[in-house]
Amino acid sequence: MSSTLLLALARFHVPLQFVFSLYLLLRGHNLPGGGFIGGLLAAGALALYLIAHGRPWQPRLFSFEPITLAAIGLIIAIASGLPALVQRNPFMTPLWGGELFIPVVGMTKLGTPLLFDIGVYFVVTGVCTAFVYALDSSRAKIRKSP
């Protein structure tokens, strides 16, 4: 779809949606939010960009398939449970390493739950973006059929 209004909306809305998704990711293990809802917002931003610009934008944004992003996120999420095993605690026991002040977000606790949320963020973003790609591909096939 080539709409000037949609392109203008996407130009301003997509970066704001990504920033808000990161905000939800960073405050998620203390307050409502987290990797899942942040990942959904990021995938929604990518879907809006796809609708506005069409499929040819994909190689410029990702040099790999979105499912690869999901696999990396799964590895990060699983790895977040390993430090607890090293300390002879049950798998996925939260370990905390301090706090960091992030403007707008506030004090953010650093630890394995944040690492787990980052992994979930990547998994959800990758899987939902792969779904959007699949839907876009099937839509293109339907238009081409006689």
C-alpha cells in the first residue's frame, strides 16, 4: 500500500512505539510490562512499517530471518537460568546484581529476571514478525492468483 498519510504516520509512530516497547521491557520485572508486552509492541511497530513500506524493506531492516531473532532470544532466556545453577540454586532462581538509574524509567534492578525479560522480548518480537511476514506473503500470493 502506498499512502502518503500512512508513510507519514509510520515515520513518526514506529520509533515512538519502539521506545515505548523498550520502556515496558525495562520496567517489567517490577511493575506491569516486561518482555512479552514489549515484544508485542515492537512486532506491532515492524508490522506497521511493513504495511506502510511493503516487503522490500525487510533486507534493509533485518539481514536475517525474524525466527533467528526468536532463537537468539530463547538462548538468552535459557541462559538467564544458568547462573543460579552455578551457585547451586534451583534453575531460574532470580539473582540480583544491583541497580541502575535509567532516565524516565527510574531505578532498574539488574539481574537474571531482566536478562530473562530481554530473551522473551526477542522471542516474541521474532515470532510475531515471522507471522506478519507469513501473512504478507500469503496476501501477495492471493493477489497474484487469477
